[in-house]
Amino acid sequence: MKQKTNKHTVFSILFAFLWLTTAAWAQSGPASVAQASPDVQSRTNAPMVLTVNDCVVMALDKNRDYLMAKQDVLVKEAAADAMYANFFPSLAFKTAVTVLDPNMVEDSKSTLPPQLGGGTMQTVYSPLFTMGLSATYAIPGIPFFSDGAWGMANKGHELTLKDLELTRNKLGKIQRDVTAAVSKAFWQLKLAELVHDLTRANNERLVAYMDVAQRNFNEGRVSKYELLRAQVQLANNQPELLKAENNVRLSRVALLQQLSLDLGTRIETRGRMETGFVTVTEQQALTAAMTNRSELKDTDLALEVARLQQDLAEYGTRPQLAAFANYNWELKKTGGLFSQNERTIEGSWNAGVQLSIPISELLNPASKSWKNSDQYDAAIKRAQTLRSNVESLIQLEVKQNFLRLEENRKTIASQKVAVELSTEGLRTARIAYNEGQIGNVQLMDAELDYQKAQLMEYQAWFGYISAKIDLYKAMGTLTTSLQ
């Protein structure tokens, strides 16, 4: 009997050991898989918690238009730096080695008579070698004569700077557009979640009220009308609940698309559906818009670019005035006429001023320079007309956003009162219901009034936040999400 007991104990210990080993392996297996696949873990476990500012930063980091615009700025900056080279002298090194026909070299040899000392005289040598440095520099500061070379270099550099400024304006506009779109998508999702929470809570209360109405009807304490009223209100709330659930899904997809995230990514929004009220006046907003809007800056730059291009076209008819200097080294024969095969490298220099007048461009009205000048003159008039049109559109945009702000501000104020009244009404109705003074229907009506007041307040806040974002975007000052 004792031997059987010992065997039983041994088997129990072995079984426990095997069970613990298997359990440890099972626990270590999923952990290693989770560590190998962090993306899968992030989608299946804790959601990504995001504020509106987090969303804006994430969107800008991944937005292709914004990233390409940043690269365009770098390209234009490099082009502007490269144009500085036109303000420095042009320096060149040149060299040449010429090998002549041997027969020509031999033909240049002649025998001197004895009275001249005899020997051989040679006039052509091979190879012939030259090298040198050449420098040219456009002369500035002389009216009319400096416009052809120095003036074109100066205007060309100004054009690259204007082009760079246009590119930076485009980058700023894309940043404001992305900020506005992402912020609206974030608050739209927040509104959808709040509406869904209200609708779901109301549905739970309606289910509870219907159950109470059913029991009271079965016990003969309420009429069938009250039971039907509870059933109808519950049935009417089902489409609202489905709509609220679908709006949450659609709003979440819209935000994930703005963030360039996988549509299956789980996210959780953090933030209150409230914001500070706008303190600027309509006139102040309009003044800021006329100063900061990239569209106005673009039209102004287009006007300046057209004028610079017109100047460049006119400079094509101006003289080209430049200073030059050359220093050359040549392999020359030294000594007298009768010296033989004595050569060395000797240097020489020359300098001067060169004036080139494009007569055909200057005197011919049908030349390219004259026609380009006419073309850019028309472009200047078009840019002036475009600016006036843009100003009108901006004024209308600012006015519309201020009207929306005022409408939603008044709605918020009235809904705050409605929420306070409906809260007090619901409290009073619950007391009266518990004391048997009112029925189930009246209590449900008080609940619905409270829910509707909350819902309209949330919608008014969203409308105000949306209008505020649009206003600051219209002013050209939207650099944050305006939480």
C-alpha cells in the first residue's frame, strides 16, 4: 500500500511539471508573436489616443502635397542662391597645344650664307603651346549702358527671389488648408461620438421605460395608449441610433484618411467640444486677411513678376557693357633672328572695356524684346484686375464666417438656458414620478427634452468651432487647430 502511494505521488509530480511547462510555453508563444508584430498589437489592443493638435502634426508629416511643397521651397532656395553667381566676375582658364605638319616645319628651315654666319634659320616650331586666364565683369551703375548685362543679372536674381516667395506662400496655404481640414474632421468625429452616446443612453432609458410601461399595463395601472406611446418612442429611436452609429464610422474613416492611417486603425479622441469666443472685430479680421492671405500675396507677386519680366524684355534692347582682362602664357622663341632652337614660356596681358549694342533689338519694333514687353504689359493689367476680384471674394468670406459665428454664439447661449431648464425639468419630473404624480409618458418626455437640449448645444458648439476655423483660415492666420 505504501509503494502504491509513492508511485501515485511520483506520477502526480510529473504531471504537474509537464502541465506547468506547457502553460509557460503557451504564454511565451503569443508574447513573442506580439513583439514581432507591433502593428498588429496596436490595432488589436489599446487604441491610439489623439488630440486635435496631434492629428494636425500627424497629417502634416504625411501629407504628400505639403511634403512636396517643402521640397519645392528647397529647390527654389537653391535656385536663388545659384543666381548670385551672376554678380561675380566670370573667370576662365584656357590652354591649347597645336601640332603642325612636319613638312611645314621643315619648309620653314633655311641655310644662312657664310657671310651671315652660316647655319640653319627656322621660323616655325612644333608644337605650339599657349595657355591663359580670362576674366569678364558686367559694369554696374551706368544708366542705360549697364542695363544690358548688369541690369539683366540683377532683375534675374529678383525674379528667382519672387519665385521663392511664391513657393513659400504655397507651402503656407497648404499648411493652413490641411490644418483646417484635419481640425474639422476631428471635431466632426467628436460630435458624432457625443451624439451617439446621447442616442444610445436615450435608447437604454426608452427600453427601461417600455419595460415599466409593459408591467404597469399588465397590472392594469396604465392604459394601452401609454404602452403604445413608449413602444412608438423606442421604435422611432432605432433609426436615430443606427444613424448615429454610422455617422461615427463615417467620421472616423474621414479622419483616418486625413491622417493617412490604415482605415482599421483604432483611435480615441481627446478634447472638449468647446472653444474660446472670437474677440476680433469684423474690420480687424478683414484687415488681417488683406495683409496675410496668400492669394493676395500671390497676385501682388504675379504683378511684380510681370513688371520684372517686362524690364528684362526691355533690357534686351540695351547695350552690353563689360570689362575684360586676359593674361596668356606662350611658348616663344627667344634671342635674335639667328638664334637656333631657343624657346621659353613668356607671359603677356591685355585689358579693356567692351561695348556691344544689339542694333536689331533696339531699332526694330517687331523684334522679340519689343513684343515680349507688350506681352508682359498685358499680364500686368490682368494681375491688377485679378487682385480686385480676390479682394471682393475675401471680404465675402470674412463676412459669411462672422455671420456663422454670431448665429452659433447666440444658439450656444440659448441652448445653455435650455439645458439648465431641461435639467431642472427632468429632476422635477423624476421626483413627481417617484411620488406617483405623473406617469411614464411624462417622464419620457422630460428625458427627451433634456437629450434634445444637450444635442443642440453640442451641434451649436461644433458650428462655432467650424466657423472659427474658417474665419482664421480666411484671415490667413490659422497656424494651430484652435482647440
